Amino acid sequence: MQTNLADFIKETPEGREADAILRACVHCGFCTATCPTYQLLGDELDGPRGRIYLIKQVLEGKPATRHTQLHLDRCLTCRSCESTCPSGVQYGRLADIGRRVVDDQVPRPFLQRMLRTALKETLPRKWLFSPAMKAGQLVRPLLPAALRSKVPAKQKSGAWPSTAHARKMLLLDGYVQPAMSPNINAATARVLDALGVQLVVAPRAGCCGALRHHLNDHEAARDDMRRNIDAWWPAVEAGAEAIVMTASGCGAMVKEYGHLLAHDAAYAAKAARIAELTKDLSEIMPAFEAQLATRLHGKVSRRVAYHPPCTLQHGQQIRGKVEGVLRAVGVDVTLCADSHICCGSAGTYSVLQPDMSYKLRDNKLANLLASHPEEIVSANIGCLTHLQSGTDTPVRHWIELIDGALQAQ
Ligand code: SF4
Ligand code: SF4
């Protein structure tokens, strides 16, 4: 696609990146068929090719409107279009640039601004989010249904192992997941402990930055990244083998640190190293498949439906690994129809675009439940909470299934 970017952005790092991405797009439209919002709305401007065209117009100097902003807001940033694109167009990066430029030009209505500020100031702060979640869990039965669906029932996390092992890996504890589902990280630590690996949490590390980045506060997101790098660096220098992510949304973000801090002279090299060391849990576990199979085969006879999060299958291009580990220990795993399509959670999307989000959730649940699973498993806290809000079938992280089986031995 030919481009002629406007002077305000042409010679900036963002402008150069956007220009290269736009030029890669040949406008073939293959991506449109796998876009969840195009499937729901049937409007070219609510599909990737239309959004790319809108962003191109704005970057070429055409003033953005509320209409432009709305079509970009409706995008889930699920990146299904990237998986489909034969030309390797990095739509997610282009959308980040386009949204920031559009938001600079089009002020949002007061209530929208308040909601976005509340989300980006509350969710990434442990001292605000954890007590708020605990209070919500206390009064959960009394909450209106819409709010109750955002507050999972209180969960026990079980013990964190205390054995020291020579093999050590860092774990991003995060803020949102431990408050909503504290058992996921504890289960991961127990499973790896049983396999001879010690998980270490750096106390000063916190939110990965995805929340603020996707709400267009790129500078605050970079502050989150720099704080995490500083928190992890001593353990990296001490030889930590990997930085393990149990939420694929965080993993997709941390793997981008090298790119997002590439122009920060003080942090660029460290950020690239951190990105290189970052692994989703499903990239770590296949090395232990044989050990797990020997210990657990025949002892886990669950029938589960697996929902691969977009941040895993599209954002990180990781497919088949969770299913492989679960099958190795004897779990009967199914992927549902349209398993490449987003469940509608998408970070803060379920709060900002609830109608679309819940339609996608209900479609996803209908597909997942078609095989009558005993439970649904996934790999990202947002997907887990969102799906559980629409079904009585248990929904949990896949590592909890393995932990449960090891605990039962
Ligand atoms: S993003 Fe890729 S699939 Fe979509 S129109 Fe452009 S080249 Fe075609
Ligand atoms: S990121 Fe997802 S919702 Fe957005 S344009 Fe691509 S496929 Fe559609």
C-alpha cells in the first residue's frame, strides 16, 4: 500500500514504524474473515482492513473524528488478523500508534474519560485493587449481577513450597491475577517444585504495563516496564533461567519490552534481555512432559475443553503446547469450533464495550460447552473470569488441573 504520512509523524519512530506496517498491507482482505468484530457487525470499518485504512488516513493528515475513534475502540486487539495475514502485517502495533494519535485529536466524553482513568489508576495498583477485590468478595452475593460477574468467589491458594532448588526461575506475580485467583501462581510454584525448579518472586515487580499501554497511556506503561526490569535484574544477573508468565496477556506484553523500550538508552539492552528470557508457562512445561506423564498417567481422567487465549495463540503465536502437556498426562482435551476467535474479555474491553464483549462470551461458551466438558481450562486470568461469569461449568487455569492431580497422589 502506498503511503504519504503527514509531517507531524513522518520522521518520528512511531511514524517510521507505522509507515513500514502500512506498506506491508496489500489490502487483500483475508484478515476480515477471522475478525470477531467484523463477524458480529458486518461493517468493513469494524474489520482489520477498514481499521488499517482509517489509521492510514489519520496518519496522512485527515482529521480523526469520533467515528474513527469508535471503530478503533471496538477492536479487541485480539490480533487474530495477524495470524491470518499472509503479508505479516503487524496490526497490533499499528493499532497502538493509531489509537494514540486519534485520542490526542478527539477528546472523549467526560464519563468515558473518568472510567478509563479509574481503570488505569486502580487495576495496576495492588494497594487499591486487592482491598477492593476483597471487599467485593465479602459482599458478592449482594452485588448486582453485572458487577458480581466481575468479582470471582474468594479462592484459597494453598501452600507456597519452601524447598530451595539449584534451578531457579522468576515468576511475574502481577496484581490482578493474585487478587482474583491466587491459586494459579501457587499451583505453578508447587508443580515446578515437584519437578525440581524453584520459582522466585521479585517483590518490587508489579503490573506488566499492558493495562496502561492498551488504554493509551504509553509513558506510564513504560514506567511499569522500567520498574519491573529493575526488580528482576538482580535475579537475572544471578542466573535465573526464565521469567515465567502464568497469564498470557502479561507474557505477550513483557515479550514486547525490547521493542517498546528500544529508544530508551538506559533500558534498551536490559529490556531486550528480559523479553528474551520471558516464557509463557506452556513453553516451560513441555520439557517436563515425560516426568509428568510417568507420575500422572491414568490418574487424571478429566474431559476438558481448552480455550486458547488470543494473547497466547495470536499475540505470542504459541499453539498446541497446553494441549500437548494435558494429553501427555491423560486428559481428554478438546478445542472448540472457532477456537481462534476471542472470548470477548480482552483486558478492559468487557468494561468498555460490554455488549460486544458479552455476545462474544456467549458464542464462545456455546462452542466450548458443545462437547459437554467436565470443566473448561484456559491460560489467562481475563478469559477465565469472563468465561466463568457466563456458566456454572468450572473454569480454571490448566496448571491447576495438573497441580490438583499431583496433590491427590
Ligand atoms: S492486513 Fe494482511 S490480510 Fe489484511 S488486508 Fe492487509 S495484507 Fe491483507
Ligand atoms: S485485532 Fe481482532 S478485533 Fe481488532 S481488527 Fe484484528 S481481528 Fe479484528
